[in-house]
Amino acid sequence: MSYLPEEPEEEFELNVVPMIDVIFAILTFFIMSSLFLTRSESLPVNLPKAVSAEMQKQDQITVTVQESGDIALNKEAIALDKLQTGVRDLMGTSQESVIVINADEAVNHGRVIAVMDELRAIEGATLGIATQRGE
């Protein structure tokens, strides 16, 4: 009786490098796509925190008061005395509009009040102050 020599069994080898490449490609896709989903309607400021903060759903006009006291209307610099005219132009024929004030927490309180006084004179304008949800 003749025996055939046993063939050595090859060890099972799982190559994970291609799988890791695919996972990183998918991760990169989701990170890049999520960056384009965020909407920034104002200049970056450090907003104060409020536990009762809510999102507004109407058409918004954004007025930003930066730490230096400079004012911007929808990301464009504007003087305080021209703020009413600029907001009225943006409102156009709409009867009501929400004006969101993004004031940096380091801004002088009097500067924010001066902006609010200018905006309160506009008929049909509802004022809101942007905050970050505090915990």
C-alpha cells in the first residue's frame, strides 16, 4: 500500500487592509458631506447660553454685533444709523419677519440695546436674540 505525502495546509489569512481603506473612504465621505449641511447665517461670535433656547422657523434676517461693537446685517458690515433702512430693504413686501440678533457675549450691553432700539422701530419685525443651548 502506497501513501501519498500529505500536502501541507495553507494557513487562512484575512487581509484587512482593503477593508480599512474602504471604511476610511466612507468615513471621509460622511465627514465632508456633513460639513456642507451646516448653514451659517452670521459671523462667528461667542453666543451666551440659555436653557430655554428655541429655533425660529420664519424667514430670518440676521444682525450680528461683534465683540468690537461692529454691526453686520446678513454678514455685511453696516452702520447703526443705516440699519433700519437695510432691514426694511431685506423685508421687502413681507408683513412680518424675524430679526435674530447675534451679539457676542463680550459686547457692551448698551451697544446691543442701541441695535434693539433701531430694530424695534420697524413695523412687523419680531426680535430674537440668538443663544446656545446651555446645560
